[in-house]
Amino acid sequence: MSEPPVMTSMPPMPPMPVPEPVSPARQAWRMFRRNGAAMIGLALLLLVLAEAALGPALYSVSPDDMVWMPLTPPGASEYWLGTDYVGRDLLAGLIHGGRVTLIVGGSAAALTVAIGVLVGAFAGYYGGRIDNALMRVTEFFQVLPNLLLAMVVVMLFGASLVNIAIAIGAVSWTSTARLTRVEFMRLREMDYVRAERSIGASDARLIWAVILPNAAPPLIVSAALSAGTAILFEAGLAFLGLGDPNAMSWGRIIGDNRPYVLDAWWAVTFPGLAIFLAVLAISLVGDGLNDALNPRLRER
Amino acid sequence: MTVPAPSPPSASAAVPAEAPLLDVRGLEVRFPVRGGVVHAVGGVDFAIPRGQAFGLVGESGSGKTTAALACARLAEAAAGEIRLGGEDVTHISGRELRAMRRRVQIVFQDPYASLNPRERAGAIVRRPLDLMDVGPKSGRQARVEALFALVGLRPEQQALFPHQFSGGQRQRIGIARALASGPELIVCDEPVSALDVAIQAQILNLLARLKRDLGLTYLFISHDLAVVQHLCDEIAVMYLGRIVERAPKRALFARPLHPYTRALIEAAPSADRAVGRAGAPRRRAAAIQGDPPSPLDPPPGCAFAGRCPHAVDRCRTEVPALRDMGGGQAVACLRADGAGGFV
């Protein structure tokens, strides 16, 4: 018998080149890069961050010293942006205040996310009674008037930067918690979570190493937006006179100069613009992240 | 538990040698929902001998997937007993459960949903080795590569992320993950129903080859009789949480006894029939109308009675038990006469 052997299986595949690994994060960055508004926001945000990090070292005028006549308009002295109602350099206030504003806003947002994710993750993952109990607590915090509660906390415990950040975080975590809870409820039923369970993963691993990274995209967006909100919140508290009296911040400059707004427009306009630009930058980046991380816009 | 010395099976109280690998008795699974309780699985019995493939067939909502998840301890059994190699695993936990998971693995339906999108393929296949502590650490990388080769993937593909694979390749990754711990029983939950028809055959052939080469036992879930026919030795048909007919493959297709089984076989598209009857209208005699009743409010009597062309008054009041009809075939129908007719 000289018949050729019967082919029982497919011939070996020709060695196709294996493509470069593309992680979901890299995919998102490609998407983000194509978004003009988001890239402008990112540039602006980096500028604000660089200013807050390096500005105080480069511009040596103290924001707390009287350096010139009170209420000097911009351009009328060596202090370009003019002076406030006690003769402090406005530019120095903006530069130093940016650092304080961003630190308070950033740490308040971090606290918001930390509490929100913790509460939301347990409620969404375990469901049932744990969910019920945690959601009642969340609702309790939701119905309290935020600004009022933060004011009470600051007045009771003192207006230090740490207390202000805690006060803001403590009143704004509820929406993050709800978002996290819903994401966990959805992802808990995914087959890849079941698959992890079937290979013996613990609850802790499922919550923190499997579900949380996959719940991250909307949480990152929400964290970015809550950083913007926290900055506004801090400015609001400082405006009401509840800022840290030992730290210059943008909100405090506005609050301090409020009675002179008709005589010295510059003293409230420039810090207001600074707040506006910082929050705008964060919002643009948050929006860009939302588009880049939104799985519905991406092929499976 | 010690293995009994070879002795006449009747003399030993221990598990007989031919005990089925998986033995399910009276399994019930319930889900609380708004407004009541869904009896997803309402008392199911079957057994799978080692090395065999057992098919569980039914339409959506028949409870077949829930029953399979319960066997893999991914859904909680409300009643009944699941035995693995003679050992009751229905309510074990902790260390025992982890040991059991090494022996029972699952291949999921949708390969787009069953792989963590944030992990590389190699990490996905390696994870069971690390979590269940399979073999020495130093040998795990080699084992991952061997698993990739076993399911027809190349080792260079380990670094890629799931979205960089096709559906069939993704299912191969899912199969490699299931094989990692060296399991005895693999629960296949509709492993090809989300794939293109051309790819389905590849995956089914892979599963058949793995079963033969590795001596695996399958619990195979499907709504597609043709798929089950390809791979399974014995088949059970489920309807609204219960098994309505159970038979060796040959007997089931040669002589279906339950009206629902007959309708399913009749409804299955078949290449032979299409060719044989080219031009002639398809026979529609046994096509069933309507939808299954709600599992939230199952009717008294036979759940299929409302759609059954042979139903009589008695069917609407009396729940039919699974009756042995000989030759390994059992049917839960009051009227089936065991020869393919109705009394």
C-alpha cells in the first residue's frame, strides 16, 4: 500500500507574527490622546500642578506680608496683579494658595473615593443584609445638607487643613459609594468572577484584585470629578470664613476681599479665575477619561 | 478516607469500584426574587460514570445551567445531594471545598465574558496553579506553556490580553484554565453556543480529544441537540427545572419517549434532513407552540402539559415521576408507553 497517510488533523498553522500586547490602559490612552478637549484639559491640569509644586520656590514673596499700599490695582507697582485690602501681594497669594487648594481638594477627593469604594464594594459584593445596612447609612449622609454639615464639623473641630479635608470627604462620599455598589453588583455576576471563584479565589481577592480593577473606569472618572467638586467646596468654606487662617488658599483670598469687591475687582477676579481654570481642567480630563474608558464605545 | 483493598464489592461497605464520578440526587436550587421564590432546579437526579460525557439539554430557563453551577459549587443547593467519587460535597467549605475545586472545573459559555479583560492570557491560565497551589512553583511556567500547546495556542501568545484573541481562541484559553489543576470532571456550560459555527466544530473536536487523551469526565450543558449528540454518551432533557427524559444517546435519538424530547429532535436543524427533503416542505407535526410556564408560578401537574399535544386532564393535576423504561432510558410522562407511543 503506497497511499499517502490520511490527514487526521489540520496542518500546522503557519507561524503568524504575534502582535504586541495591548493592555486596556494603553487602549484607553490611545483613545484619550485623540480627544482634543481632554488633551487641553490635561495640559492645563499639568500647568496648575506644576505651578502648585514649583511656584512657591520660584516666587519668593510671602503671601502673608504687607508689601505695598492696600488695594493697589494690577500694573501700578512691581506687584503685577496688585495688592489686597491689607496690602498683601495678590500674585504671591495665588501661587501659594494654589498649593493649599489643590492639596485640600486632592486629599478630600481621595478620602471621598476611599470611603465610597469601601462602603460600595462591601454593599455590592455581599448584598442582602450588609447591603441594606450600608445603604441606610449612605442615605443618612445623603439627606444631610452637605455644606452645613461640613461647616459644623469645621467649627467643632477647628479650621485646620486636615479637618477641612476630612469634613469635605465625610459629606461627599455617598455618590461614589452608590456608583461602586452598582458596579460591584453588575460585575459580581460576570463569568470571569465566577471563574475566579471556581479556582478557589477568596472573597478578598475577588473584591480587590478581580472586581475593583474592572470597576475602576467609572470610579476614576468619578474621582476626577469629585476632586473638582472638593476644590469648589474648599473655596466655599474659605469664602464663608471657615478656611484655615494659617494657610492662604484661593477661596480665602476671595472671602477676605469680598467687602471690597466694588473698589478692587482684581482681588476677587484673579483667584476666581484660578479656581475656574483648575476645575475646568479637571472636568475636561474627567470627561476625556469617561470617553476613553467607556467600554461601550470600544469594540469587545 | 482509605481505598479499600481489592475484595468482592458485595463484601465491602465501601464505595464500589464502579461508583459514578458524579452522583446527583434530588438536587434543588432556589433563588429568592421579588414576589416569591424561583425553583430553578426542582429535584434532579443523574449520575455520570468516570470517563463519560453526560449531556444536559433544555431551552433557556430550564435550569440546566443552574444545575451545572450547583455541581461545580458555584450555586447553592437548597436540597439534595451532590457526590463526587462517592464523597458528599454538597455543603463542604474551606479547605475541603478548595480541594474539591481542583477536581471539578468549569468551561463557561461566553468566552467574551469569562476572561478577565485586565489580565494577560498567560496569567489567566497560571492563576489556578497559584490559587490552588498545584505543583511546585518552579514548574508552573512550564505547565502554563504545556497547557497552551495542549489547547492549540502558541506560547508567545501568553503576553496578549483577551481582547486580542478571537472567540475560538478565547475559548481555548478558558479550556486551558479549566485544565490547569488537572481536574477529573469538567462542567461545560454551553461552551460553543457563543461561537461561530465554523469555530464550534474546532472547539468540540478539541473537547473530544481532551476527553479521550486525559480521561476526562464531562457534564455538558447545551440547548443544541446536535452539539450534544456529537460528544455525549448519555443525555438528559430538562424542562422547567426537572428532567423529563434521560437515555443513552443512541436510544434517545432512535426512540424519544417524551413529547418534549420529540419536539426538540424534530425542531433541530439537520443537514441530512435538509438534503433528503430538498424541495419538500419540512414536517411540522411536532412543533410546539407557546412559551414554558413561569418558574415563579409553576402549574400543578406536568409542567409541559400546557404545550403538549398529548396532554389529558390527568396531566394537569398529577406530577409525573421519572419512570424506568428499560435500556437505561427513563421518562417523566404519564402517557408514554415506552415504545414511542402514548397510552
